[in-house]
Amino acid sequence: MVFEFDILEAESLVAIRVEGVGNFQKGLESILRLANDDRFKPEFNVLVDLCRLHYSPSLAELHDFASVLISLKEKCSGKAALIVSNFFHFGLGKLLSHLLSLGGINVQVFRTASDAVHWFRT
């Protein structure tokens, strides 16, 4: 699994790209590494491109992933957008979005990056 990120300080944006065969533990480790990067600021928006990810998490994994993200809430108060390429991942993204909203985290799912960036600006 590839997990790459760029921290664009001038745009207050973190752009993440995840691709290949997914790995739950590696995904969590990558998120924690990003959250602890000194350049990452709480108010930054996060754009996650999952279009080339080949992974179907279980409901338990989605719940656990949401719990970890909620535990990092103080480190990330900006918006987060998930970009997905298929209906199945769109549904999983909506479920994750709902779980995160219960913890006060604002996440939306999109089919294109331009729609997500527009949402960030509104």
C-alpha cells in the first residue's frame, strides 16, 4: 500500500494519496505519522484521494478507524474530504463520515477533487 502526503502550508491543505492493496494497520500507522508531523496544523483541511485504493474494510475496521480519527480530533479541526472512484467506496465513505460526525469531525465524500476543493472554500 502506498500512503503519500503533501503538506501545503500556503493553502492550509494536506493532500493524501492512498493506492494499492489496502492494509488496515499500515493505514493507521500512516495517519498517526501524519498527525504527528510538525508541519501539520489543526486548522488545515485534508483531501484524501482513495481512487486507486483496493481495499474493502470490515465494519469493525471502519469503526476502529473512526475511533482513532476521533481521538486525533484536537489535532485536526479543519474539514476532510474523501475522493472515491466507485459506488461501493462512496457508501463506505458515507458510513465513515457518519461515524466521524458523531465525534464532531466534518468529513464529506466526493467523486472529484474539484468538488471537494469547492466544498473546502464554502
